[in-house]
Amino acid sequence: MADKKEVHAIASYILGITSIVLAFFTPAAGIVFGIIGMVQSKKEKSDLSKKGKKLSKIGLILSIVMLAISIAIIIYSAAKGLTPVSTFPGA
């Protein structure tokens, strides 16, 4: 079991990894998890905390980039008048 003082470092590390994964599926959640991971990493100064901070930064940057790409695709689609493809013929 981890020491009580390592809890913030472990939480930061896990939140950093989670923010990277969520950046590709739900970028807004990736941003939230990245910010929380960075805050948790500041509460402790250990090697694991530093790794967690680095992962949180990567997840935050990826999430912002993916969110910007998603917004750009939505704006482009709206400007071109593209609509979702219907799966039912004649609908």
C-alpha cells in the first residue's frame, strides 16, 4: 500500500494517463483531467509527481489540439452544408 504522502503523486500520474486517453475520445474531459492532474502534482515533489505533471501537460496539450480540430471540422461542415449521412434509404 502506498504511503499517505504519495497519494497525490499517484493520483497525478493516473489522471495524466487518463487525460491522454480521453484527449482522443472526449477532449473536454481530457482538459479537465489534465488540469486536475497538474493541480495534484503540485501538492508533492517526488519523481512520480514529476512524471504525473509531464503526462498531465501532454494530455492537456493533446486535448486542446483535438478540441480545436473537432471545432474546425464542425465549422467546415456547417459552412459546406454537409449533413450526417442517413442510414436508411429514402429517409
